[in-house]
Amino acid sequence: MKEKVDQEFVEYIVKSIVDYPEDVKTERVVDEMGVLITLKVNTEDLGKVIGKKGQTINSIRTVLRALGMKSKARINLKLEEPERPMQEAPKNEE
């Protein structure tokens, strides 16, 4: 089985559902725990990738698990969220 087919699968699926496919980036790391694929997308596409109640991202993870069973590897998908600037606490003016 081709080694990075799981990473290519994630990129293909995500690029087909987002508005900014050029911003889709994946990173694949293999360690003793298995394979970790980190997914980065445009901030405006986060909602599309996550889906209602997380259904879309969970569906992608389910298919990845099945793909991992075929190659006897544990595959995890992490969605990297962009850092949000710290918001100032509201000032209580009395």
C-alpha cells in the first residue's frame, strides 16, 4: 500500500468541500502511537470542514480509521485551529 495514501485522501476530500482549496495543508507524522495527520485550512473554511455538530470531520476520521485498518495502522486526524487574538476583558464602568 502506498505510504501517504491517507494524507492524499484527506487533502482530496477537504479540497473538494472548501472555498479556498489552495490553503489546505496537511502534515503527516508517524510515531509509536501511529499516524497523525494535521490539517490546516483557511479560517473561513473551518465551519465547512467541521460541519454541523462535528459530523463532517468525524466522518472523515471514520473513513481514515477504516483505511488504517487495511494497512494495520492507527490514523488520527487533527484539525489545527488558527490562533485567536486575546480579547480584552470587558471593563466594568460603574
